[in-house]
Amino acid sequence: MADELPYKPRPGEIPTDPGVYRFHDAHGRVLYVGKAKNLRARLSNYFAPLRTLHERTRRMVLTATGVEWTVVATDVDSLQLEYQWIKEFDPPFNVRYRDDKSYPFMAITLADEAPRVMVTRNHRIRGAKYFGPYPKVWAVHDTIDLMIKVFPIRTCSDSSYKKAMASGRPCFPGQIGRCGGPCSMTVSIEEHRAIVEDFVAFMSGGDQRFTKQLTARMREASAAMDYEAAAGYRDKLEAIDAVLNKSALVLASDTDADLFGIAEDELAAAVQHFVVRGGRVRGVRATTIEKELDISGAELVAQVLERTYGDAAPADIPRQVLVPERPDDADELEQWLADRRGRRVTVQVAQRGPKAELMKTATLNAQQALMLHKTRRTSDYVARTQALTDLQEALGLAEAPLRIECYDVSHLGGTNVVASMVVFEDGLARKDQYRSFGVAETTDDTDSLHQVLMRRLAYLDQPDADERGTGDEAVLDAEADVVTERRRPRFAYRPQLLVVDGGRPQVEAAARALRDSGHEEVALCGIAKRLEEVWLPGEDYPVILPRTSEALYLLQRLRDEAHRFAITHQRKRRKRDIQTVLAEVPGLGEARIKALLRHFGSVTALKKASPAEIEELPGVGPKLAAAVHAHLASG
């Protein structure tokens, strides 16, 4: 594979102005859209040596056949244009958003002659004012039932309203006290409109004036010995208290803010959006994001805000947005939001106090949502069965692959080569059966893969042999944190499918291992990072699975888990190697070795340190510092 992309622009071609860029494939489809304050500096990151790119970024630039850019006047313009292009082209490598559910809202149809309060999931009612979203439908109905006791507005359907107004007879909900509109024949259209405005004012900020007014009227009625009226005001006050208690006071009563809790891993992110109005959480929306490209936490926050407010009405944009990490272009985002809202908007990180506590709550909810998202598809029996059935059909297998083993090779510049084996049974990860292999001598990745598979397949002929491995096959625990030496059962179990991380060369190397070991009955495939192609041995063309396929999702999880496990083991080996080297220095014990690595932060920094800098560590004298420096330099 060439280390330089054929469509890389010539030096000096890319301007240094702010702008928006888009990568496209050979058919002109836009693959990715991004913005930059400095186009040349930003795009140079994509044209770095391929081996240095994150695997998802590498897959995107290899899929693309060209890149274009548009220069704009300001950073705010670039933000606006990026959002428009993402909406227009729906690029597959930009983050993919999916609401976890269709949330119910309370809507007041202000465009109607007599506005009606209703429960709806339709966000496009002309002229409607929305409150929520609410987590449950019954929560909206309960709120409406309490609110119409204080603000009796119309609840009946449009057909009932028209019939009542035409006939002069109250609508049925009005007859039983469930509708307070003009159709109940108790108020005029103008009087009803005033009540609706009070309803909206209260729901928008929990206006305390209503509580004060009702309290004053209750006392006046009681003083006048009009106890029936006083009881009515008391019941309304209790209804208001019930509504306010449903939405606990968490911030100052004048706080209008949106708060975003985010939890993420390499593949996905979960967002919890808390809508705070009048100091109370008025609604919560959960969103799951599929990350097709490697992006930082700050970039993710910026994209979440763009997506949330891109089509929002000005009234739905608060004066304060609280985020877990301030984006690099936060100033431009604030200007963009202010332009849309018509008033100032701030984007801030909650540092302390009640806002920070609420952020912890939102983040905890996001972490739980991310865990559910990751396990839902694999823990759901129907989804797992569908994935295995789809995989059986796509690969032409005689039976569904109930045990799948996936292999990945990792190295550091051709040295310190390790390989990983992860196991999925019935679509679920079996972390107690993961294995890692050290490869002492090898020529390339395909040779390493052949060696590892030969060693693993040898156990299929020895079902009763000692199953601890061959000594250099260290086993990590479920979180890949500790190397253990206990016996691992079922290593002799026969897999129905072997998966390798890679394309045609890796698959052919694995097929050669199956032939050499005499186990060609085991099915084999490889998943290539470039286009998520699935390669079969001896085939000239790959199998292309739909991007929404459960089978592809399962293969991606296998591949990513094998990659994670291999990288984790390699890092631990590198750390163990440097500790072994340092242990050879006379007078340097385990405690001082850990202190040295902790003090300098990395092996590279320690190797670059002078004897004087090493000597700064407590307990390390001039002679020991000189010995450490000399030993590392000689190695």
C-alpha cells in the first residue's frame, strides 16, 4: 500500500483561510464534511503517513478519491456551511445520530382560534408551542390534568370544538369539567386566550406570580368567610405545587439552560440532553451517536450542539449551554447560537456547585445509556440470532457459526510483534477465553498470522492436552489489565468460523495455515478496514454486507475487540520490557523503577533525560542516575 494518497493536493494549493472541506469517492458521493479555521493546517492531518492515522480515519481517506474545499469569510460562516452540507449530503463518515425513542411532548396549538393543549410526538404542528420532551406519556397526561385545574383551557378535539361552536351546546369534555375552552360555553374566545397565555407563561418558567396571586386570593376569600372560594384557590395551589414537584428545583429559579452529558468510546457515544427552564428540568432527550471517524471529545461536543440547534426555533435556544468539554470553536458556536436566538448565548463547562452536580447526573445517565446501547444488540436474542443467520447466508456456511474466533496482529515499527485471539459464542464475547500470542521472529503480518494460527490449530488435535498454552501465550483478564497464569478450559473447542483483521493477503495466509494444519473444515473470512469488505479465501471479489446489517455489526465488534486486545497486550509488553531493562541496573529496585516511570511519564522521556534530571528524583543519587542513563543509552 502506498503511504501517500494519489489525490493529495500539491504544497501550497490548500489555502490558510477558514473554510469547509469535503472528501468524496469515485462516484462523487460526499463521504465526510468538516470545517477548519485554517484549511491547510487541518487537511494536512489527513495526509499524514497512513500508518500514523487512526484506523477509522485511514479507512475514510483510502475510500475517498478526492477532496474539495470552500473558503468562507469567517469561522461562523464555516460552521453554518458545514451544518448545511451535512444535512444535504448525509455523509457516511460523519457521526450518525439516532434518538433512542420518539419522546412525547406537550403542545399548545397557539395558531388555532381557541388553542388546545394536547399530547403529541409530532414536532411540526404549525404555530404550536412545545414543552418537554417527557420520558413517559403518562407524565404528560398527569401534568395536563393538574394544569387544567389551575388554567382551564381547551382539551377537546378540533371536530368536537367545531360541532360545539356550531350547535351552541358544550362539548362532551366540557360537560364533565375536562375542557375549559369556548366550546364549554363558560368563557369567551378572548377570555380563553388570556388563560392560554398564563398557561404558557407558567410552563415556560414556573412563574411565581401565579402562586403569589392565588395565595393572596385564598387569604382574602378566607377573611371574607367565603370558604368555598378559598377551598378552590387552595386546590389550585396544590395542583401548582404538584406540577413543580414533578420537576424538582435543581438550579436557581432564573436559570434557563440546556445541559449535555456525554459518554463515549471508540465506536459510539450517548448524549443526555437536560432541558432546564426556570431552574427545573423540564425535559430529557437521549441520543445515540455512531462514530464513523476518530474525533476528539471537543469535536464531538461541537457536532452535538450543531445538530441540536441547527433547526431549532429561536425560543428553544437557551441563554446558557452547559457541556462537559468546551469546544475549540466555542466562540464561533456562541456567535452562531446568538444569531439564531437573537440574544446572547454562552457555552460553558460546569465547574462547581449545583450545575456541576447536575452535569454528573447527566453524565451518569449517558454512561448507562451507552452501556445499554452496546449490549442491546448483542444481548437481545433475536438480534444475535439474526446476526448469526445473516452471517451464515452471506458466507455460504452449512450452519450458523456459534463459536467465532477473531485474530489481529499488532507491532511497533516491525518490532514487539503480538497477536490476539478473541472468542464470541452465540454472538456474545467470552473474555475468559481470550488469548494473546508473542511472535519472536517474523517477516511481515501475514507470516505472523500464519505462525499464530498454526500454534492455535494444533490444539484441535490435542483435546485432552494441558490447556494452559505454550508458555509465551499469556492470558489477560476480562478487562485486559492483569496477566494471569491460571488454566483456561475449552481452548481445544473447535470454532465454526475464523475471522482475521485484514483483506485478501491476510485471508490467504490464514487459509494456508488451515491447509497446513489439516483443518480446512473450519470456515474463514477477513474483514478489511478500508470499505468494511468481507473477504473469503480463493475469491477475487469481496462480499459487501449492508451497513445496517446485524452480521456486519457483529464482525465489526469482533475486529475492534481483537484490535483493542492486541494493542493492550503490546503496551503491557513494552512496559514490562523497559522494567526488565531497568531491573538490570545495580541498586535500582522495583519501587524506584515505578517511581522513575511515573516521574517522567513515558519511556521516551526517561531515555532522553540527562543524569542531572534523573538525579532530581528522591532517592536517586549521582552514581545511580549515571548508571541508569548509561544503561539506557547503551540499549
